[in-house]
Amino acid sequence: MATPTAKTSSRRKIILWFFFVLFSLLATAEIALSAIGEARIRALEDQQVEGGSAGRILCAGDSFTYGVGDETDGSWPQYLREWLGPGFAVVNVGWPGANSSLVAANLPRWIEKHRPDLVLVMIGMNNRHNSMGVNRALLREDEGTDLLTGENIWGAVDSILWRFALYRLWRWSSVADDFKALMREYDPGPPAAYEYFRRLPATVQEMRDGPATDEPTRQSRERLWAAMKQGDADAAVAELILLFSQVKSRDDFSEEKINWLRWLKENGRPEQLEKVKAVLRANLSPEDYQICAEDPFLLQRSEAAAARVLWFDLEQIRKICEARGVRLAILTYPYPIFETTYYSFANVYRLPLIDNISDAYLSEDLRRHMHLNARGYRRLAENLYREGRKFGLWPSGDAATTPSAKEEP
């Protein structure tokens, strides 16, 4: 019969073995995550690309650059090379899921390996849900509250654990669930609430110019405008309650009304905002209320941090290219996202910016879920080729010799 001492010793061994196995599994997962990322980077570095006598171009980005959605396994860098001709070497280092920080961190290695004359970057889409490699100071909101942890006792512990890939993956996944749910709900297009906010910050004039359905509503909107102009939150609340009492579904909502809520949040007291939101809560279904009154603030919070990260990383990319004597051009996505950041950055540093935003890209025949299909990527490459000539990124050639004939009618 085992003695109490022997039982205690056995339990200790079991506990020690448990923690040893747990630690081993965590260490293995950490090493595996790091190895997978490193293998992906090496694969991008080791590409062999033909040509280059006329110029070498490095295309850096995420799944849009990689070519996700192209049923022919092509990509816009591949189609761009067809437009440029065999004298150009076009290297595609698109990395599905990458955010701007990962691209900036690995750009020096890619430039050293491929020796480009020009770098084209289309980055930032994944900043809204991927913080891998991000400078954590940039994840703070304007008022100083940490986007991930808040001002609490765990902040210091979180900062230490942030160094580990496994923890970063779990931590960001946990706070990104709401954003992922929104993206799933509105896939294949951008979230409706994001569309409301894509032109922020809105001016008072924009708040005022929406259509009025009747004279009382028009007068109420005029009083609301006057109250907001004077900074009178109490008077604004009275008008907002009247105006929002007419909202019966998400179809009655608009960017203008979202901006009214935004103004009240920034200029009124929390209880005033809740009083107005209570009117919407009483009139709308739970789903419509979430979309109209809650989701926009959630997305705005994420969008602000994502834009700060994007600007910071674009600055790093600019410095990397400048230090190595490589020309840099910025590309927008074919969807309206971060366009204000792209335009402002390009204007400040006088960089070429290729605007790919077009309603044509959003049509079903050019799109495959959130990405483009082969025709969509070919259209993007054609736009890039033509706009790039205006900036002198490549020589102006004879359009008749370009592969435009390959484009389907």
C-alpha cells in the first residue's frame, strides 16, 4: 500500500509532467509559427524572374498583389509585365494576409535579393484585423487608451508577452472577432457601416446638406445644424430625438445620421448619447440598431489605429527605398479604403500615386468575393500601366503593341 509521502511525490511528478508537456507544446507552436513565416519570406526572396534589361520592378503587398481570386493563377504584377514587355523583370512578393508592418519589415531583404529600380506597394487592407509586427504605440487611440489592453494592470504583462508570435496571434484574434464577424456578414463587399465612415471627418456643411422629406423635418435639421455649430449639445439632443423618431429601419439611415451620432459622441455627455440611442433602439430591430448605432463606432476605432499604422509603415518604406536609391510608387486598392491616407502621404512626400478605385471593379464580372478575378486583375494592370506612364515610371510605348487585345469584351 502506497504511503502518503509516495502519493504526494506521484502527484508532483504528474503536475511536473503536465507543465513540461504544456511548455513543450507552446514552444513547438511558437517555433512553428516563426518557421512558417520565415519559410514564406524565403520563398519570396528566392524567386527567379526573367528579363530586367529595361528595368526591374518589385511589387509588394498582400493577397491583392499575390493574386488571390484569379482563377487562372495570375496576378496584376504578371499582367503588368505583359504590358511592359519582356525587357522588364516584375517580381511579385505579395503575401496573403500581410499587413503594412510585415511588408515594411521585410522590404530591405527583398530589395537586397531582387535589386529593383522601382517598388510598387499596395498595402493596408489587413491592418484592420492583423497587428502582427505592428509598433504597439501606434495602437493607441487619440485619448491615450490602448486599443488592445486599455489602461489597466495587465498592460505591462501584455507588452512583455507581445514579443511572442503565439501570443500576438491569440491576442489579436480575440479582439478582432467583432471585426471578422462584420466582414463575414457583409462579404463580398465592404461593411455598410464602413461605407458610412469612409469620408470622415465630415464637415458641418456635409451634415447639413442631406435631403429633407417635409417642412417640419427641414426646420428640425436647420435647428440641429445651428445647435451643432454653436456647440449646444442640449439643443442638439432635442432635435436628434425628433429626427431619429422617424427612423424605422436601416434603409432610413445614412452617413449624415451617422455623423450626427459622431458629433454628439465627441461634443456631448455619455448620457446624452445614450438617450438618443435609446430612441433608435426602440424603433429598430436589434440587427438594424447594431448596424446603425454601434458598428460605426467600432469600425471607426479600428480604422483610426489602422490608418496610423499605415502612415508609419509607409514612412519606413519610403526611407528604405530612399536610402537604397530605389524609386517608390503607391497604389490604392480597387476598393475605397484608406484613400485619404494614401493621397495625403503621396502629397506630403511628392510620391507617384496610382488610383485604382473605380466602380467598375465592384461589378460582379470583375470580382471574386472580396478579391478580383482574372479580368479584374487585368483591368487593374492596364490602369496601372497607363497611369504609370504619366508619372514616368516606365517608358511610354505604343498602345497598339500592348496586350489590350487580350482583354475580354
